[in-house]
Amino acid sequence: MFKRFRRLRLNGSLRSMLKETSLDINDFIYPLFVVEGNGIKNEISSMPGVFQMSIDEILKECKELTQLGIKAIILFGVLDDDKKDSIGSDALDDDGLIARSIKEIKASFPNLFVIADLCFCEYTEHGHCGIIDPKTETVDNDLTLEISAKQALVQARAGVDMIAPSGMMDGIIYTLRKALDENGFCNLPLMSYSTKFASSYYGPFREVAKSSPNKGDRKSYQMDYANAKEALLESLEDEKQGADILMIKPALAYLDVVKELSLNTKLPVCVYNVSGEYALLKAGAKLGVIDYEKVLLETMFAFKRAGAKLIISYHAKEIAKILKDMQ
């Protein structure tokens, strides 16, 4: 006698009742890129539907997001080259771009959950994620920890709801947790980019964030994409240091790592559905070689099935509309 698995598949209602993985708009975080100025909304050529926006346009976007039921955003500052310097001073300024953006968003949308990316690549003239050691020509880990703590306090004072450090510096979670706790922000959560690979999938992001390194690459601090055991160690170390949420970035090519981490931690796991993944699906849709919405949903379910609780995605608005139509 063989098992008839189709007994549980023949009826549509029963299939819905037995669905193991669910997808909900509450799972999604939408990235936003803020620039100086007014009335600015520049679409990114490699990422149709994604824009650099001035704060006034960001506020309009936040209104649309809340109407769609999206409850969380992650915010990136994008500076003009003439405002960048060697240490990313604008990110350390209580009146800098990211701090002003957080304040205005929270003033207009107090219930929108605002996450701030914490890094320096968007703010430095060299495009790296911290202070450069001139001897080694790579990021000085411990000096970068010092200014990262300062950046975290700027974001905290601005009223951010969660901080997401993305630079892959050793000791970053310990450093930020200590600084926040000592300054009265013990309840401010940290979502760590705990396993962030040195990936070519980031290409379109570097266009929108204007954050490409002027020299060299980030392989001395971001992870080798060939290493799965090290990936697990990185995230579990951030858990020990006090991270509240762990993140794998990129997502689609790293579902083995997502699954392994989800089996080894009790913390929520987030994935970043990155710009290259987004651009590939959009290109496939433009060429007419895929059924875009079906492939999009299948991809999102794959993230959840692998163990992700949260998904940062440029597709979030589209997903919100699809899920609403499915109700």
C-alpha cells in the first residue's frame, strides 16, 4: 500500500487549512532613501519603482505606506558628494539628514515603525563603512565602533524605533547596546545585519544610495559568500552580544543560511530581499519571461519557509496590494 498524499490536495479549502507557511503584510519592512532638498523624487534606472526622495516626498510615501497597511520602514540617508567627508560627519550630527528625517517622519506618523540603517558608506567620501586605516587601507574596526556608538545616539535622540547596524564590524552589537543603555535607551531594540555577505547582488543599491567604494572592496569586513559555518557563527555571536533580531543579507541565494540560523536561534530572523534580487524579477517581468506576481509570491513564501519572520523588501507595496486582492 502506498501513501496517497493527493487526498489532502484535491480540495481547495482543505489545502488552505493545511498550508504550513503564511504570508502577511505585517511581515514586511519597506526601504526608503532620503536626500536633501524639496520636491525631489528620482527614480533609480536599475530599480523601477524605487526612488531617492526629499523629506517632503518621503512623508507622502509614508502616507501611502500606512494606507496599504505597511507598518515599518528602514531609512537610508543619501548625501551629495560635497557633504561627505572621511568619517561621515553628517551621520554624527543631531541636525544631519538622517536625524531630521526620523524626527519629521515620527512627528507626522507616530505609529509608523521607523528603523534606521546605521553605517557610514553613504556618508563618507571613500564609500567604506567606517574610518579608513591608512596603513592597511581598510576599515579600522575599533575606531569605527567609537563613531558608530555616536551615530546610534544621534538616531536614538531623534526618536527612531529600532537601529540596524549594517557595517559588519566586530563587536558592534556590544558597543551599541552599551552606549544606548548608558544613555537611557535601554528599551531601544537592535536588529543586527548579523550575517552580511560581500555580494554582487548589491549593485543597484549602490546606485540608489551612492555608496560604492572609491577604492577596493568590502571583502575584509563583509563575509565570504562561500562560508556557511562562519555565517552561523557571525549571527550567533551578535545574539550573545545582545541583538534583538538577526538578519541574513542577501536572501534568495542564501536560504540554506537562513534555515540553518532559524534552527539554531530563538531570536526572530529577518532577511533583506536586496536590490539585485528585485532588479532581476523586474527585468524578467519586462522581458515577459516570467509570470511576475506568481514568481514574486513564490519567492516571498520561500523566505518565510526557510525561517524568516521579517522581510525587508522593495516589493512590499506590491505585496500589500496582492495580499489585499487575495482576501
